[in-house]
Amino acid sequence: MSASEVQRGSSVREPGAIPAPSTGTLAGHPLGLGAGRALRPRAKVLPEHARSHNRSLVLQTLYGAGQLSRADLARETGLTRVTVSDLVSELLAEGLVVEQGQREGSRPGKPATMLDIDRGGFNIVGLDLSGYGSFRGAVLDLDGTVLHRIDEQLTGSSGSATTELVLGVAERLLALAEVPVLGIGVGSPGVVDLAGTVLSAPNLGWHDEPLRAILEERLGLPVIVANDANAAALAEHSFGDARSDMMLIKIGLGVGAGLVVSGTPLFGSRFAAGEIGHVVVGTDGGAECACGKRGCLETWLSVPNLETRLRAAQNNAERESVLRRAGERLGIALAPVVGALNLAEIVLSGPADLLDGPLAQATIQTLRNRTMAEFHGDLSLRMTMLGEDIVLRGAAALVLSGRLGVS
């Protein structure tokens, strides 16, 4: 049974300049992606917060719906026509919004002029530092479509040498951009705070590495850095099929998770929400983990550990047993989270040949065995449809949210 089957259940900018963030600084985040902030503005707010919020509301409405007139925007957002007209004039002057001509089939009278975000007017640079043996980067448009990509092999670099490698990839991508770059998004393994400092990423040799500050100083552009699983969850929220309450499990060299609840990303008190790879699952011991404990989820579920066990399997039955046991351990780790948050769905991101089948089936069965069917029986589990570009597209979502207030 596949995971898809399991699922059923106001300044004018100079030409070429980058517009200032529309949302300001929230919760210490330089680009506005603050803890506790909903990703998609949906309604009016208090007057003291109205200007930046309503600006984002107009951009979000256009981003999601496509071409709309000023009158359409007023109806959709609940804002007055005067407010919409004022905001649209500002966004047109900044080059973020463009007029698309008159509405076809208009009734007699003055035809409505259609508006849209200038989707081809800016690029985003995205970096995925979570790969096994390589960094991946891309130039994307505002719809999250990859226009150019780069793969950079890691050569045993660590610490500051790794940072220089990231800078080199970013510089090469910036040279490929054909329009102004709105910002640079980075998905990094490890624990990342809201200021873009990588507090801990042992595999890259980083400890308290101020990655955002270094990249901004060297590249002269806004940068946002987030944990790779959090970036992947934002990609699923922005470009995928996610429902409102969702947990994305990213499985690769390690195991991590990103959470979006009520449209809001969860970071945790020490920015480590979703760091489930080093949770011990079960009381029967298990293999020794790189962290020093035994039986961590990562020892069961990371791609290198899974592949090692599968190579040792003698036949298809043993191979399926390996995958089912890994899925059971994932279900054990997730059951308390599902029970506590009453999540609607779990999304898996990683190699489909490993995850989409016995492993996914065992995970959902274990979850249902360990939670109350009355509340969690309709929980769905599926593979992401965004494939290996999920972190790159999540990096784009980070920039869109931080710079424009849309997702």
C-alpha cells in the first residue's frame, strides 16, 4: 500500500532596486517571519497595525487568486476601495504589482483594469544545505518555479570552509538571475534561531554560526535562514497540498520535522521544535547513535541507516520487515505529537522508494493503534508531491513570507 493510498482517510523604488519588506520586523526576525505569526493574512486588523498588514493582505489575495480588479480586491479583502486604491498605487510604483489590461467581456461603462503580482519581475535564490554529500541551489521565480539550478559537491569541508562554500554557491546563483533578486532563502540542517544563526549543525561543523549575517554582509541582499525541515513544511504549505494543521517529516542524512498549526509555523522556545531525530523510540535499546544515546529515531529511519539494513537483508520479506520496523518506530515517535496537537495530516519527504510503501503503512497503523480513533481516526499520511526540490521551494517561501508577507 502506497502513502497516497494510505492517505484516504510607500516609497517609490529606483529601477532595479529591491522593495523594502512589507511586514516589518516581527519577533526578532529580520524579514518578518516571526514566531506566532500566521503565514497568510486573511482579515483587517487594528489601526495601529493596519498599513503593513493590509498591504500584505492585498499581495496575498493577488498571489493566491491571480488577476483581480481594484473592486475585486476590495470585495475579497473587506478593505475600502479608497484603501485598496492607495495600496495598489504604492505597489505599482514599487514594481511589485502590474496592470494586466482590461477585463474581458466587461459590461457597458468603464471597463475594470486587472492587476496581478509581477511574477516575472523578481527572482529568489534558494539554497538547500541538507543534502548528503552536496549542496543544492536554485534561482526561482515568485511562483516557486526553478529556473536555474546548481549542485555543489562537498569535499569534507567543515566550519568556516563550509560557510565559504555556501557563499560561493550563492554568488554563482546570483550571476544567473536575470531580474532583481528579492532575497536569498537558506534551508540548513540543525537548530537555527530566528536571527538566522545556526546554533548547532554538527554535520557541517557549525556551532553558533551567524550564517544570515555573514551572507548579508558579503552579498548585500536580504537573507533568511531556517531549519531545512521547517523550510520544507513551508513549501508544502505554500506550493503543496497541505491542510491547515500539518507535520512534515523530512528523512535524509538525519530525521527532522516541521510543524504548521492553524497556519502558523512552530519554532519552539529554543528553536528546536521538530528535532525528533534524537528522540529514543522504545525501551529495547537499539543501535548507538552519533549523539551517544541508543535507539534514537535517526538510527532506525535515516537514509544511511535504512540503506545499511536493507543491504544486509537476504530477501524481499526481510527487506519489507526492515521498512515496517522503521515505520513502527516513526509511528511511536509521532503518536504523542498527534495526540497533543490533533494534527490533520503527516507528510513524508525523502526517497520515495524507501518511504512510500511498507514504511508508510506501518507508520499510519502504529499511529492509529496508539491514539484515540474518535479524534485521530481520519489522520492522513502521504508523500509530498514536491520531490527533491522541496527545501529549495521552501527557501523561496521563506523569502516570499518575509519580504512580501505572502505564502
